[in-house]
Amino acid sequence: MSCIELLSGYLCHQFPWWKGCRMRYEPAQKTVYVYCHHPQDPENLLSAGDAIARLDIGVERFIITMPTVMDVVIECQPNQYKESQ
């Protein structure tokens, strides 16, 4: 199993809306490019952005592209915890 298959399986388990997306990993930039053909709801992505940014998986950024929606860039900041309010 390749790293991208493992990463894809993990992300689909953590974020069910991720299923059906194509992923490409660029190790030199430590960037994961994601293309979602059929986004269920862009708000799902935005609400999960904090959780995605906190992943400590050796990725510095996710660039997520969806049709008819502006690209989303999530800069990873592992081990940063959301402050309680």
C-alpha cells in the first residue's frame, strides 16, 4: 500500500465527504492536492478546516479544488489546539 492510499483511507474515514475525491501528493512541497468532483457541501470542508490543519502527518498544506467554488488552501499547524470558549 502506498502512502497516498494510506492517507486517502485515513482522510475518508475521518471526513466522509472526502470520498470520491482525487488526491495527489507532492513530497518536495509537502503539499496534498485534492480535487473533489462532486462536493456534497463546501461548508463541510470549511467546518473541518481546523481539524485538517491540526493533522500531524508530515503535510504542510492541502489545496482543495471544487467546481464552481474558489480553491481552499489549508496550511497545516500540527499540535495546535482549538481554544475553548
